[in-house]
Amino acid sequence: MSTPHASSDISVALVHGAFADSSGWNDVVAQLHAAGVTVRAIANPLRGIAHDAAYVAKAISQIPGRVVAVGHSYGGAVITNAALAAGNVVGLVYVAGFAPDEGEVLQDVEAGSTDSVLNSVLFATDYPTGAGSETVPEFWIDTDKFHDSFAADLSQEQAYVMAVTQRPVSQNAFSEPNGAPAWKTLPSWAVVATGDKAAGTDVVRRMAERAGATIVEADGSHVIMMSQPKIVAETIQQALAAVG
């Protein structure tokens, strides 16, 4: 895949998904930086669609110039909801990412997947919302099942480190309805991992096709940005060149 030159006034905002943090983008960041691309990785709060989209939209809006927003997994749903509010996003890249339509609920979308095993590997704990004694469940991936379900093409050792340092995600991320999707008005690209057992290859591909995204398929797990960072970085550069 070629990597044509992109305009220097366009930055990239990387948004991680559930059970993860921004470190999953490290190799992609290194490749983009080496190509002269300005990058910022945004910490996704993982507290729910409305909360996370508002946070990410505000963060992106404060990046100077135009931005291509990149979302992995649940981060794809967040950029879908945040991009229009940010006001400076000119393109979207989904990396094994959800691209929901208005009114869709991610737990219902996932229930229709035959590729995803996510629901069978989760467990819940409660966290305080800050409103008195109120709590809400948040979800984790079972450490013993993390490698096979989330990162099967990484080493067992690397997956173990990811498992014990994972960030849990609020139930609200999967139970709140999504808002008006940015992919209806912005161009989009998608990296579909053919061995995705977390989001589910079938769900990711179906959403990417519906969004009219330019699709790149890659042989890998849900964390394709870690196992195949070159393909992901090149796809982002394709998006940059197209909107430049």
C-alpha cells in the first residue's frame, strides 16, 4: 500500500477502546511520527457513550487545524458521536471499530455477532457514580481469557500484561443509545481484522460497509493496531492524503 503525502495542517487524533489505554497505539504513533504526521492520543474515559463523546469532542476541538479521528473498537463509537461536535474533524478511520447508527445500542449490536466471544469472557464489578451511594456496573475481561478473546496474535506474555493493566468500561458504554453518526457526512476508512473475536469481524465489516468506508482487511486479532501497525498507519495516511 502506498502512503501519499498529506497536508501538514491535518493532525491525527487516536481514541482507544474498552479494556485498553492509549499505549495500544504506540507503534502506530511511532510510524506516523516518522512520516511527519502530527499525532495526539486521547484518553477515552470509558464511562458511557454520552460522557465519552463529549470529552473526546472537547479534546479534539482544541487540536489546532483539521483532524482525522481514529477510533479502535468502542473508540469507533465514540468518534462516531464526537466528530461533528468537535467541529474540526474531516475524516474518520475505524480500526476494528464500531460505527453505530443513531439509536443503536452496542450490546444489541454485539448480540447479533457470530464471531464475537466477548459476552462469554466478561465479568462485572461496581463503581461509584459520584451521586451519593449510587453505583453502576463496569466490565472487565477475564485475565485467563484475555489472550484468546482479545489479542490472539500477540504473545501470551504481552497479552497477560495487557490483561492485568486493562481499564474497565462502564455498562453505560454498551447500554446507552448512540447519537447522529458522523460517518453520514464525513468520509471514512476501516481496518477490518479477519480474526476479531472481541468486537466480531462480522459486526465490524457490516458497520464499515454501511458507513460507505474504504475497507482494508488484515489478518489479525482485535488489537490489529498492535500486531499489524504498518497496515493501520498506512490506512491512516491514505485518509490524510484523501482529505488533504
